[in-house]
Amino acid sequence: MTRLAGKNAVVIGEDSLTLAIAARYAAEGAAVTLLGDEAALAAQPCANLRSIAISGTNDPDDRAAIVGAAGASLDILVLGAADIPEEKDWVSVSRLTVDRLRATEDRLVIRSLMALQACEAALRAGGNSSIIFLYSPAGGYSEGGWADHTIAYHARHGLMRSVAAEWGPVRANMLVPYADTPGFQAFRRRNPEEVDFRVSVTGMKRLGDPLRDIGGAAVFLGSDDTQYVTGMMVYADGAAHLTIPTIETQMAPAA
């Protein structure tokens, strides 16, 4: 597996899918630098790549670390997302505070904007470089408690479209996964029958594997095969986006 041999990749994030993408990129021959929360990176180390801790805010030290990781020329920038929020953290729109929304947007939107600006010169120097925004099921629909995530992911979508329109030939796409993550499994433990039913009616009738399926799609978007693909929502979700929004199942409330 050497589809990304010779490419320089910066991957920013600490959720399980972002870590899987970083590991898959390294396996495909890319030189990978992973940046994220120090505790999360230490808990889930990835082999064969360089890891750098950042605070996750628009901090001058973070910006400098990202610029240094990108180097003079950058081929791939992956902007990670967040797992499905834990049910104990769910909040209705009626109870959603401005501070809560700002905190979510800071992690999912502001950090991405800061990273994009820090890497712009290196991405342009790379020529036909690729930017991949990771999405989340929490961005496509809400179970009644993900409003802050849904709002933030729609903002990320707008950011991706703006970059795709302004930065060509650098390309930007959104990767939309439906995969077996710790957040998904926690969600399933409360609602096993309903969640298993939702998985069963997807086109592929299974969850995606983070390394094989989501990592593979990220390799495709980072490869030269997609040099004319930009501004797109690319679904690696087994057709879940075609079926799940139309299914009504009663989910047990969070304790």
C-alpha cells in the first residue's frame, strides 16, 4: 500500500476516525504529522507518524506548531471532527446556551479556520493539494440533543465550500462517515434494538470500519485520482444518509 508515497500530510484532531485516517495515511506511505489534544493522543498512540500536542484554540503557539508541521509544501490537510456526543452532554435547543454553542464552534469551526490559514501557503506551494473536512452524523440530523453540533457542522460545510471556491487548484471536500466509533457504541448500548435496526436498513447493512472504510475513502480523497473533485460532500456511510433520516424509531432518553 503506497498510494500516498512521497506526500506530506498534516492531520488535526483526536477522535477515533481522525486517528484511523492518520494511521492509514502512514501505512500508505505518506509522511504524517498528527496534531491534537495531548491526553487524547497519548491514550491512542499511532505508530509511524509524528505527534504534536496543541491546545485546540486559536493560540499563537498552536498556529506556529501547525505551520512547522506543514513545512514549505503540504499535500494533504485533514481537519478532524468529533465523535457522537455522549448522552449526558445532550441539551435541547430550548436549553442551549450561547457559551455552549461557542465552545462547540470553537473546536469544530474556529480551529479548522485557524489551521487552514496556517497551512494556506504550504497548500498552495503543494500545487493540487487536498483538504479533507471530517463530518459527523450529528451534523446531518439531531436526536434531540445535538443542536450545538448540528449548527457547528453546518458552519464547517460552509467553510469547506468557501475554501473550494476560493483556493483552487487546492481542493477541499467533506468526508461524511458512518462508522463504528466509541461514541456510536455508547449510543447503541442505550438503544440496541433501534440502532441495530437503523444499521440493518442502510445500503451496506453494516457500520464502516474506521481504518479500512473511512481511512480508505480518505486515501482516495488525498490521492491524485481526485485532482478535479472539490466542494463535495463525499459519503462513506454505506448509504445511511439515504435511509436513516426517513426512519422514526423511539430512542430511550438519557439518564
